[in-house]
Amino acid sequence: MLTGNNIKVDSEAKAVVITVQSSFYPSEAIDMAADELSDICETEFDDDDGTITIRLKPKDGAPVEELGYEFLNHALACVKELGGQ
């Protein structure tokens, strides 16, 4: 399993797990980013006491190694769209 900051890539399971703080990435932004990337990955997330854990599973052979970073880029744009909460 490769680890970088708050992104863990499980190459064997072909999945990415991201952990973020809801004070920076509100669940609304995570939900918006999940909708934006629904064509390339399946997304599940749980908000537990201020920490959001996001699990991404790529569809149709999308590269798992870059998926976490792409998701966070979209989530950050969604935070900005929501007014920077």
C-alpha cells in the first residue's frame, strides 16, 4: 500500500482511501466532488467526528494511483464554489 499525506493507494484492491478534516472539506464539497467524478469512480464516504474517510474505486481501468489527487482537486474546487467554508 502506497501512502502519501492523507491518501492511501491499495493497488491490490484497486482502491484509494482518503482522510480529510471536515473543517476544511465539508461533506457537501465531498458529495459534489463524488458526483463530478461518478463517471470514473465509485465513491463512499463517512463523516466521523470531524474526520471524513473517502473510499474511491475506479471504473473501467481508470488509473488508481492518480485518483486520490484528482478527487482532492475537485473537492477543493467545490469548497471554493461553496464559499470557502
